[in-house]
Amino acid sequence: MSKDIGPILAGWEHDPEEMQVRIIPGIDGREKLQMRIDLGLLQMEISGRPDGKTPQGGESLLDVLESQARKMAMEGEDFSLTPPQCAALMREGVQYYHRYIALFHLERYDLVARDTARNLRLFAFVVRHASRPRDRIQFDQYRPYVTMMHARALGLEAMERGAHREALEYIDEGIAGIRSFLRDYEHEEGEGDCQELTFLLGWRTQVEQDRPVGPVERLEQQLELAVATEDFEEAARIRDQVRRLREGGAGPMANPSDSASFA
């Protein structure tokens, strides 16, 4: 059988202005993820390590080294990552990066969340165990970007289900995670220069504005405004309306913002 990939690429011309990815059935019965590049294509496994390898029998090198670290900790020994191990972990992490970028383009947000969570775990592991400070920084510098992508994946997946409140919670977790990174490096004053944080803050505003609001929540917002402006007579009137909706005949529609059909 010819190893020429020309027939595979036939009809799938490279477009430098667009990310081109697809999922195809593999000859082993498992789906494969393909990304078109100018000189050919990248093919990745959908699950497990993207290149399909199982180093030392583990799902990934990270899993193997994490297991070793846990075993040594139970035996009261210190575990440390050598520079060659860090280099191998970086190469492996880049594979997961390529995969979640392709999956994001395909709107497979559940799988993007899986792979970004994995790389965030990688960064934390290296920061904890790398023997050289420069290796820790080399990995951890990507934490804001991957945190943003993780929040985007979870938030978009929640919004697809109509769960806007849940999406806002995921966005808030991402914002908190990036701010934690800035605190770790004593760079809180650099918030305005952090593109990932700026994106999530802007996206949060947009999601909040677009989120459907039910009658109870709308009244509660009016109540907050009445109290803030010290219009206590109006506040009392609105409070009575809220109480009637919560306790009375509105039934399951008393707070439609919590209902999937209204989200």
C-alpha cells in the first residue's frame, strides 16, 4: 500500500486564512481528529494522548510522573522533575494544545474543557516539582491563556444548554484564576495589560446583558435600585410583589430565570 498522502489531501486544499479541521473514522474503528496544514496534515487521537502513545504504559507521561510522585510522597521521599523530563512534558503539553485548539474550532467544548483542565494540571505539577525555577516559569507563563480557554469552553457549553447563570459562574472562576496568577507573581497592577483577563471581563458583561431575566429577578433588580435611591415606599411595594410571586400562584414559573426553557 502506498504511503503517499496525496489522495488523502485531494479535495481538501489548504486555506491559510482559515483553520481547517475535521473528525474522520480511523481504520482502527476510533475517530481521529485531523488538522490541515500547508505541508500536509496533523492527525490526533480524540482521547488519550493525542499521538496515541502510552509512555511506560500510562495514558500520558504526566500521568506516569504524577504516579511516581505520589508513591515517593507515601514513602516519605522527595520527588523532583529533571530538565529532560520537563522538556518531554512540554512536548506532550503542546500536543494537547494543538488538539484543544482544533476541538474548539469544531465547537466540541466538552473536550476542550477536558484538555485545558489537563494542561492546567500539568502546569501545577511542574511548578510544584521542577528542580529549576526557569522550568516552572516556562510552563506557568501559559496559565492565564489556558485558564481563559478553559472558562470559555465551560461557559460556551453551559450556554448551549441555556444555563446562563452557570456560564457566568465559570467565567467568574476563570477571572479569579487569572487574578490568582497575577497575585502569585506580584503583578496585580498589570490587570489592564492582561489580554486574557480583559477578554473574560468583557465577555462576562456581554453574557450578563444577554442573559434572559425572569419576573422575580427583574423585580429584585428594581428592589435593589429602590433601596439604593432610598425610595423605601417603592421598595416595600416591590418586596410585596416578590413575596407574592415566591409564595403564591406563580408555581414553577415563580423564578423562570432558573428554568432551562427561559434561559
